[in-house]
Amino acid sequence: MSMPLVVDWRLVTHGREKRIENKENMFKITFDGYKLYPINQVIEIRRHDNSDQIGSGKIVELTWKEDTTICIYQLISLYNVN
């Protein structure tokens, strides 16, 4: 059985990110399906597919489990205030 996989160089959050308590500027987001991002590289962060970049982040951990991707990232810079 094949495993569908999406490779992306920008993180689109759709507002679903959750701040990780007791860790500065660290967030967790879960996606349906399997996604692959570069680890420890600065990438764009956007709210929606067609929106402007809201900041930059660095993905520090990816976990694939039960047809979901769990992504832990550090917000490096924020270009505007929510």
C-alpha cells in the first residue's frame, strides 16, 4: 500500500497551532496526512495558503503517526501582530 506524502517548504497553520508551555516561542501543530518539511532550516510561516508570510520559523521535530503529521517548530521572527 502506498503512503501519500506532501513535501513543503512553508508552514501553513490555518490558525491551528498551539503554544507549548514552558518553552519560549515553541509551537505544535497537527496535520492530516503525511507532510515532510526541512528540519532545522528557516522556512516561511503563513496563516493560509494565499496569505502573506507572517513570520519565519524552524521545524525542530516531525512525527508521523496514524495518517497524521505532528510538527514542533520554533517561531524565529514575527512580521505582524495577530
